[in-house]
Amino acid sequence: MERRDFLKQTCALCMIASAGVAIGSLASCSTLPVYQTAISNQTVTVPASLFEKSNLQIIQPKNLYYNIALKKENDGSYTALLLRCTHADNQLITTGNGYKCTLHGSAFNQEGQVTIGPAEKPLHKYPTEINNGQIIIHLS
């Protein structure tokens, strides 16, 4: 095989592989629901009906720089995690099994515990309560 043919085939294979990875990444990002809401009296209120189809919601409070991952637990309670990397204060992205920082590669599981450094501290967890079909996240 000539060098030119080898380079053409190698480049073509790399482009096909890259396109597959990019499409897979986009598909995983687009399926996660995002709920936008306001902050009132240091609380965020989310309707429990959002969890009829999914046990995880990404909450985007207005005027709060970071999103909140709100997860419905098996016992019916809710866990709210601030999606801010504890290493570099970067917004985290969701993955299939947790959250990842795109800045330095720190990863956290769905409970907010560090699985890959350089982060050393778990994600900040907000207290939650359920009142009349509403999930209330206490920010203070």
C-alpha cells in the first residue's frame, strides 16, 4: 500500500470514529430534562409531577450560576446536589452514572461522592422537603 492511500484510509477512519463519538455525546446530553424556576426566600420549588417519567431532573434556578441535580430516591425522598465542582468551581455536566467536570476531569457519582480527582470533597447537598405535591429545596 502506498503512503498516500494509507493516509487517506487512516484519516477517513478517524473522522468516522470522531463523528460517532460526537453524535453519542450529543444524544446523551439532549435526553436529560431541565426545569427552569425562580428562587424565592432562599428556596426553589419544583412540582413532584416532573418525576413521573424520570428519577432525575436538572434544575436551573434563575440568578444562580450553577444548576442543581434533583434525584428521587427509592424511598420517595429527594436529594438535591449543587452541580459545582468542589475543586475548581466549574459547572458540572451529567453523565450516565454521575457528574463530571470538564475543566480538570473530576468525577462524582449520583450521590455526589468523588470518584475521580483532583476534587477531594463531595458535592454540596441541599436539604429538601415535600409539601402539597411540591419539592422544596432549601438553599440556605
